[in-house]
Amino acid sequence: MPPASNSPSTAPPPPSAPAATKPRPRHPLGLDSLASTSRPLFAAARRSPVTTLACAITLLALIMYGEDARTIAELSIDDYLYPDADIYNVSGLPPIKLPPPTCDLAHGRWVFDNESLPLYREKECNFLTKQLTCLANGRNDDLWQYWQWQPNNCSLPTFDARRFMERMRGKRLMFVGDSLNRNQFYSLVCMVQSILSKGRKKVVKRGSNTIFHAKEYRATLEFYWAPFLVESNSDDPNIHSIEHRIIRPERIEGHAQYWRGVDYLIFDTYIWWMNTADIKVRRPDSRSWSEHDEVPRIEAYGRVLKTWSDWLNENIDPARTSVFFMTISPIHISPDKWGNPHGIKCAKETLPVLNYTEPLDLNHDMRLYDMVASTARSMKKVPVTLIDITRMSDYRKDAHTSVYSVRRGYLLTPKQKNDPEKFADCIHWCLPGVPDVWNTVLYTRIFSKSPPSSPPALALPPPQ
């Protein structure tokens, strides 16, 4: 396929720099977070003796038990000190222009749009991790942010953060899977955080769970690390660079116990399956990970999907919980596939593939795609909605973090950036970017369903 030659004539003007602000003095001994937590408590303490006693007990817990105690205390005190967000009068708004159910959202084209995109600015979303902030990490072009997905026979609705958060009021939404679902989680956080009041939004990491609290909506958006869905020796959310990854395809409860009571579950698992053709599987009655066998990838994947689907059928109430599954997110490491034989992976790519005469062949294992689609179709008791992002993402060779990212927690050095063959990350995506479109498709599917029922108050995720 020849390389894309058409490009937008003009790039959007860069946003103006914010005015400099005087830095706040820091508290000694690393007590900044404690001090910021304490201020509203002291203000409340002046209101009544009862509040004074409660504040004293809470501050003692903050000192003794750290981040988890501070988070729970903040959420509890917020219930009394701050009102919820006003009900967004959705009934008074024009209805969302949803595409018809028969419209195929997965096939279409990318259209340049520098008027309505991006949905947010990188520097305005403080919740982004360094892995995803390509501009801050030195990327000197930003065209990847200005491409809108246009399905062939319909259109995606405009993402309305207030309408979305009103649907999420008192609810939990959780992405479950690998770092690509985490990529999508941070995208969604950035898509909604601007409408939330300052000081009423927070990200907390608790074991395998990363939780964004939208306090005035009593809602959470969450990411749960489970790269194979089932239990494995790679389940540590921070330390999982393991040479020999081993799974337990019939064991899922260690993860799934944290999925109960969630209103929207969005799963993915693919990229971690692609390292080897055979998958190491721990024997059922073994005492250690060293006791394992190797089975073909497709067999192991099928066993995992059966365990996963059986758990859903036995534990999920479809009147309460909606379930979704994201399809394959592509890796762009073969530039000859899109007509650039002298390229190096996805490095220096600045435009999508714009020649749509035929689909790209990026060496996906489509057997896994087909197995997920077949499993989703077979789920009658607990319906599973497939969010097909594969074809649209195949064309986006330009939107990966490439050399503008981190490796083992550190930003790439200039020397490493000059070696894209070794260091370019062509798996994850810059934000704002392609995952924003995935979330717009998810938004479309959520609003195409009747709102699930749930208890009026949000229960905090269980501690880990």
C-alpha cells in the first residue's frame, strides 16, 4: 500500500501559555498532602464541638493509616460538608443523536477536524501519567490529536461529559485488563474531569485497582489490572516484567471478587498473549509456578474465555451490570505494511493511513478476535457488547507514544530516542488521541441501552 500523501494544509495554532503563578510554600517532612487534607477539616471543626471531635479522630487516622484512610475520610466528610452536583436536566436537552443499531461503527475513515478536537488538552488533565503525555515528553507535532472517526453509514454522537456523568451518578465503571485498558481509562478520566469541581476529584491507587473518584456524583471510574483476566504470575500491577509468564486458566476469583457490584465492566485481553505461540499453564494441583505445561495459544485463550464467561453467568445480574469487551488494539511495528519500507516501526509517523482501498494486514491473531466475538454472541443470560476498535485503530500508525514515553518508569534519554528500533513504543497511545474515540464508541453503546438499576448510594471499592 503506498504511503499516505494527503495532509492537512494547516495545523491548529498552539494553545496560549498559562499565566505564571506564584508557587505555594511547601510543608516540611513531606506533609503537603496531609496539610491539604487537614484544612477543610479545621474549617469544619470551627462549626461545632461534635465536628471538632470527629475531626480529631479523623486526623489521627490520617497519620496512622496513610492514603487509604485519608481517602475514605475525605469521601465520608465530603458527604456532610459539600453538596452533590446539581442534577443535570437531561430531559430538557435534545435527545442524543445515536446511530441506528444496525450501523457498523467499526468501518469508516479518519477525517481531519481541528474545530471540535481535541476533547481536552494534555496540559489541562493533571491525571495523565508520563507514559502518555507525548507533547510534554518532546513530541514536536500534534496533528495526531485532530482526527475524527467517521463510520461509513452513520455518525458518532458528540461526547457530552455532563450527560455521561449524570448516567454515572452513584455508579461504578471499571476497565479490567492490561495496559491498553489502562490507556483507555486515563482517556475517559480526562474526557470528564474538566466538568468536576476542583478538589472534588481524585485518583487513588489501591492494589490492582486505580480509582478515579468523582465525588460530587458519588461515582468512580476505575481500572483493574488483570492482563490475562485469570490469575497469573504477572498480576502485580507494578512488577510484571517477567520472562516466563504463566497463567491459571481456570482460576479467576482472585481478580473477579473485585468486579462484583460494578455497574459497567469493560474487559480486554490480547497483547500479553502475543509474546509466544504457546502459553505456559500452571497445573491444577501444583504447589508452585514452576509446575506448568505449555499449550497452544488458541487453546489457552479458549479456556480463559470459558472461565470468564462462566463467572459472568454465575455472578453478574444483567439488570444491574452492563458488560463490554474491547477488541484488538494494533501494534504498528512493520512500516512496509503501510507502504513505508524504509521506516522504523511507528517512529516519525505523523499521519494516519489514508488509503482505504484495502484493510491493513498487521499480523493480528484474528483467531482470538473471532473467539471473543463468538463468546460474546453466545452470552444470553449476561449479554456482552463487543466494542470493535480494531479496524479503525489499524490506520493510526501516527498516534502511538513511540519514543515520547517512559521505559521502566523513566523518560527516554536523547540517546534512547535516537534508537527507535529498540525503544519506540508502538503499542500504547498518546493522549488526547485514539482511545478518546474508543470511549466515544463506548459512550454510544452505553446510551443505546436502558440505564441499569443500581442502589442509590455508591459503595467504596473493597480494600485490597
